[in-house]
Amino acid sequence: MTAILRPRSRGCGRSTTSGRKPLPSRRLSADPPTFDLQSHSLHSDGALEPHGVVLAAAGAGVELLALSDHDTVDGVQQALDAASELGVRVVTAVEISSVDRSMQDLHVLGYLVDHHDSVLRDRLRVWRDDRERRAEAMGAALRELGYELDESEIARRRNEGKPIGRPHLADAVVRHPANAARLQQEGLAERSAFLEAFLIDGKPAFKPRTTPTVSESIAAIHDAGGVAVWAHPFWDVDASPEVLETIDRFREWGLDGVECFYATHTREQTLLVADRCAELGLLTTGSSDFHGPEHRLFSKFRAFSTYGREPSLGPIAA
């Protein structure tokens, strides 16, 4: 039987084809969902330690949470430990950055993975190493474009074994005082604005990746005992027919669900993908994609709507 998690209480308060999209202008439902199945900590591109993420979720009324750091499960145990103290249920999770055809940065969420599994950890390490080589190439490209990089945070993350991604490169540029006047003049003094201008597919400092593919990510999640969900489809693909075709194609590779309910999805987008998932028997999940309290777009838990549809979380909520 498919498990459904219904709202019970009111909270208390990615390479894209077109770049990061602003939050749609809309009102959320009076009782937003009490599950929130994507969030990020300092182990990837979030602002808080795992305990802080769980604490913020608990304060917002989240009952079912996933800490889904990019390409690492290093923070999962800390989140589980915090959850036991704070009365929040945490499901193990990871968000794997993947490639598909010409799309360089699709994200596949893995829920219920064994975060101690050595094979999964080895695979993630290999993929992070590939991303670090790519980050070094993008850093070199930024220098060629005349920007200085504040290496202190990058060096700290490298010494701690934490991944280095495009948000960290953007931070390194924005924080360096030598770039201040130029960034102000160009209107790029904020991390997300700079990332969109220089570090997404088709922009001057972007460098492509080749691994893992979406099918490899799905297989890795399944091998670790998890279920695979395509994250925020309309964040990565603009055209509705292409989104539906991609869902159909990923399902042939074993995709288990789609993150239909998402902070930037409109009502029309949400209902479109939820209907397709219902036709195909896929799970339908959702999240606010929390990155930290000061993030420009993703700063609040439960900041998304199901637009009246019942989520189908299956084993994630069992």
C-alpha cells in the first residue's frame, strides 16, 4: 500500500538550461506539507551543520525530513542523531549530480540508502573527485576572466574532505575584495547572481562533467537499498513535453519517483508531473530545498505546495 503523509499542523515559522529561476509569486496553502524531503548542510552547499538543519526543520514543524547533501552521505548520521533529540523523523538521503545527453547537472535523489554502504561511499568519492577536478578547471577559467578567488574557504573544505562545487567557487569570487567594484558594477555581488552569469552550462567559466550518468546514479541508489527520485524537473528543463519525455525515459532505467512538489514549481507544472507520475505508478515527493536561513531562494522549510494533490511517498514515509 502506498503511504501518504498528510499535513497535520501549521509550521511556526541547480547546470540548468536557462539558469536559476525566481520563486513564483503565489500563496502557499494554509497547511503546507509536514514532510520536506530535500535539504543541505555544510557537507555540500548548505549554510548549517546537520544538527542546525534538523533544528531549523523542527522549529518549522517538519515531521519527516531528508538531509540530501550533494554527492555525499557524510552528514546523514549527524542528522539522524539530532533527529532523535528533536522529535523529527529523518530518512537517509543523498542528491547525486548527474549528466544526461546535453544536460550537465540533473539531480537524482536517493532515499533510504544505506549511508554506511562502502560501495555507495566509494562511488560518491569517485564522483566527487571528478567534480573537484572540474572545479579546479572552472577556477582557472575564472582567473583567466580577470577574477581573484578567496582560497581560504576552498582550502578549508578541501582539508576537511568536503566537496567543492560551483557555489563555493562563486563565494570565493564574491568574497574577494579585489572583485568588489567590478561585481557591483556588473550587478553580480551576490553568490547566486554570479553563479548564473558565469558557472552554468553555456556561460564563460563553465566546464562540463561526464560522470555519473542518470542511469548510473539510479543504479547506485538501488544497489544501496534506496529509491531514486528525479529532483525538481522544471528547475533543469523548461519545456513541458521534454519534462514528460524525460520522466518516461528515466522510468525505463528504474526511476522510482519525481519531486513534483517543489518551491519553484507553478501549479501547472506541479499538476502536469503529478498526473504523469500517477499514470506511471511513480512516487511523488516534495521539498523546499532548504539551504540555510539567509539563502536568496531556499531559506524556509515547508515553503512549497502540493496544490491539493496527495503526495505518494511510498516506503519513504512507511
